[in-house]
Amino acid sequence: MSILIKLKGEWDGGIDCKRDSVIENVVSLMSSRSPVWQDRNDLTDRIDASVARYGMKRVLSAPGKANIETFLEEIRQLIITFEPRYRHVSVVQDEKQQHSNVLHFRIEGMIGSDDGEETMVLESSLDLTTSYLNIRKTNLDFF
């Protein structure tokens, strides 16, 4: 959520604002790069859930099956750690749309409001050549 939206008084707390805020945070998570440094065993527990790990550690360069699964799991773990409003998250590759250097995947989870929980699906693609990331909300019948 943009702090400017809250400061201007444009935040109404409804499900639409919450959904937009979650999408904005997921995009920020995936667009940011986590610092890379040698792990210290004595600090690992404290660092893993801190802002020091905000962002992607791995940048996917080779579209091998093992690399893709590791990459998608990292996205899922980042969302679980840094976006608690988006619950029961799964990240799945779209096997139907296998273009040369574009990875298509879906992020699905639940967001809650005063009216109950709602499923939110984000249709996503990552161009491995240009590192262009596209994330947009879609209907549940994506796959």
C-alpha cells in the first residue's frame, strides 16, 4: 500500500484497496533484489524474516525445470514472509504457455476483509531475456 494514499486520506480499507495494496507489494517483492552476502549461522534465524531478506535472491537466467521450481518456491516464500495479508499462497507454472524465454506462472491465494475471504489470482510472466516482469489480477479460470 502506498503511504501517500493513506496520508492523502484516499484509503478506505475496503477489499479493493487491500487487493491493490497486496498486488503492489507482490510486484515490489519480485522487483527488488535481496542483498547477497555470506550467511552467518549465528544470525540466520534473525535475518531470514527481516527486511534484510526483502526481495529476490535468485535471478532466473536458465529456464531449466529445477531452476524454475526453485525460483517459483522463492516467490512463494517471499510472499508468505513479507505479505501476511495474502494467505494460502501457491505459485504454479503455466505449462500450456511455454514460449522460448518467457516464464508464465500463476500466484493464487486468499485475502480477507470484513466481508469474508476472497481468492485472488495473479497472472504473471517473466521475460528471461529482458527481465521484464508482468503481473496482473485475473479471473480464476486462468488455467
